[in-house]
Amino acid sequence: MNDKLKKLITDNLRKHGYSCKLESNGNEIASRCPYCGGSENNKSKRQFYIKADSPPYLFHCFKCGDSGTISKL
């Protein structure tokens, strides 16, 4: 994923109130899930990941199990 697309995704998540960060491997964006909100006990815990290494760009939430391509977001 190019830097412009990564910035677009992270800016869009932040615009909707979700903190997010690029993981150290540079291939995943981590955030709270826009569907379930992530952990009820710890709102800052990131359980929602966007796989950003190659198309199709996939996301998955490890709490609610929702997944798909970023076009679904």
C-alpha cells in the first residue's frame, strides 16, 4: 500500500474519532473497530487491523470477528 493510501485510511479513521497507528512492520494499520468499538474494558486497545501490504486490502476485528475489504468500510 502506498503512503498516500495509508494516510487516507488513517486520516479517515481519526476523522471519525478512532485513534490508529501504523504497526512497526509497516504493513498493518491498527485501530479500534468502527463496528463494535473494540474492548469494552479498555477503549484504547486496538483489536481492529487493516492488512496494508497488497490488494485486496483486508481488515479484521479480533473482538467481533467482522472482516472484509476496505471498500466495505
